[in-house]
Amino acid sequence: MDAFDTLSDICETRHAGDGRLRLSPANADQLSAVLSTANRHHLPLSAEGAGCYRWMDGAREHTPLLLDMRHISGVLDYQPEDMTLTVLAGTPIGEIRQLVAENGQELAVDTDCPESTIGGLFASGWNGLRSRSLGLNRDKIIGMEAMLPDGSIFQSGGKVVKNVTGYDLTRLLAGAHGTLGLFTQLSVRLTPAPRQRRMLLWPYAHLQTAAQDMLKASQVVQLASCGTIPASLIPTIGDSPLCDAEVLGWAIIDDGPLAIRELTSRLFQALGKTLIALDDGERLDAAWDELLAAPRTFLNEQGGMIEIGYPPAAGAEVLECALEGTNDGIVYADRGVTYSRCRMDYPEPIHQLREKLQAFGAHLQFRGNGPEGLDYHGKISAWPWLQKLKNELDPQHILNPGHGVFRAT
């Protein structure tokens, strides 16, 4: 019996359209058997949930096996009074939202894909729009169970917020794109849901002006998030006074009604521009979903974009440098991230821009599929340590080869 026959006996399998064998383990035991078999026969595999965050990683190496984690799903423990939740890694974010909303709580992760799995979202490294005010996704994990490429299980943390059992390995796997191990269970910290939400929108003709104003807005008041976006990505504005704008400035306020009115007034005085306010309702929900989907839509339309992380104090200098010559980008002004479409003859201009940005403590990564010779991540100081860790945990290099920082270029 060859390896593929063995895998077919372990769990549900079918041939994907690209010629790969899709494996759908139903539980951790089947997943362990799949991984140990693949490891023993040196068969590389790619693991994913709903695939909502492929855009974060671009092209990957083609592997003979595709591991579908969505069937390892379900709620294991929910303690509303402690605001903690333990779920299997394939559980959809939408199901979690519905469950905890009944108690006025939320898992404070921002995604436009309710079908995305919690394990896939945390492994992708996507932090959502409100990470400045609510923290990074990895900080919401209080415990985990994960599986190594040989099928062995390890645990870190626990089910309560103050648990400090073992080394904090969650930060290692969160954002690693499944290259070091696969989440099987996650215990997370919940937060009270916002009492009210308001989205503020401003029209602009030029991206640079909008970005500078939103940077100013983030310094004037405490916002859940703010930034800029091409107006075409928010079709909900319809025939409003914003419809002729090239670029929109936006801000999200999560607070009580009185505080929201006060913060809105202060922003109006600080920026001195006409604004439109969207409050709780279908129109706000639609605009919020469009805002969340913008980076993915942005990338799918163009095929590649640059992501720049920068210290907030250097925001003005970085924006001037990064957005020079373009009116087409997404800026999260309050948390130091800029997305800009690549319309340049790269890769050389990207390398040059990366060097210029380093003077401001900024770091540039390329998202999507770039040409041969492109350095996607730039210099990573921990690279030798990461390589050693990969070789230790995955000596056969079977798990998600070519993902994340382990891309060939």
C-alpha cells in the first residue's frame, strides 16, 4: 500500500481541481495520522481553513497534498462570566460571533469572512482594523493546543486569563502561516461588545492630504481605528455627497452615545471638513464589511501591493515617502500600516523604497505574487533563528513549504 492509499484510509479525501489530493480530517486523531504519514513519506502539504487570507501570503509552493482543517470544528468550553472561550481551530468566526453576542460579548477580531476559521485567521497574522485600540490577535490567545509536522501534540497556556503554564508558544505560531505547527484548539479572551458604533467619512481629492488628516485625527481623539481608502471600494456611499470623491478618510468610534457625539464634534473642529456619519443600522454594517474587505479586494484587483509598518511618531514622513506619486492606496493612519498598489516597474523600485523607509524605522513587505528576484520581506534580524527553529520542528520541511518568511524569495 502506498502513501496515498494509506491517507485515503485515514480520512475523507478527494482530488482537487489542481491535481492535489485534498484531505479532510474530522478530528485531531485523524489529523495526527495524516501528518505522521506525510512526514514519514516526505510528502509536503499545505494546510488551510476557509482560505480567506491567502492574499496575505501570495503564491506558495505547489504541494501534492492539501489539508482542509474546517472539519475540526466546535465549541469546547464557554465561560461568559470569565469572558473566555475554548474552541477547535476549524470553528468559523461567524459561529463564534453568534454565540458570544447573546451575552453582549465579542471576540475582537475584524474579518469580512464569517466563514474564516479561527485557527486560519490567527495563523495568517491578520490583525484587523482595531488592533491599535484592542491589541494584536495573538494577544487574545490565552491557551492553545497545536500539532507538529510529525503528528505530535503540544500545549501552551490554559483556559483562564491568568494561566501561565509552559512557554508562551502562541506568539510563535500566530502569524507563522502554519509553517511551524498547526493550531488544533484555541482558548481566547473575549471583550464586551461596543455599546454603539459610528463611522465617520470625509471626501478628498488626493490620498496624501487624506492620509495626513487622518493621522491628525488619530492624535486628536481616541479612535477605534481610522485611515483612508479609495472611494470605489465603499459602494455603500451610493449617491451621497461623497460619491464624487477619489479618496475617503474614515474613522471608527466605539463608545456610548454621549461620548460619540463629543468625539465627533472634536474631529469636526480639528479637521474643519464636511463629514458624513453612519450610525448603527444596515448602512453602517454594509460600509463596515466593505472596509474590512478592502485589503483583499484591493489585492485581488491588482495582483500585488506593498505593506509598510511604521512607528506612529514617524507617520508624516513615512506617508510622504511611501505615497509619493500615487493616489491609490489604503492607509491605517492610527496603527502604522499602509497598503499601496504596485503600479511601478518592480522589483528594483521596491528595494529602493525599502531602503528609504528604513531611515524612519519603517519596514516594507510585499503582499501577493511578485516577479522573480523580488525580496518579499527584506532583512529579518531573526532569520538565522527562524531557520534553525524550522529545521528543529519540521526537519523534513513538509509543512506549508514556501509560506510566510520561508518563501524562496
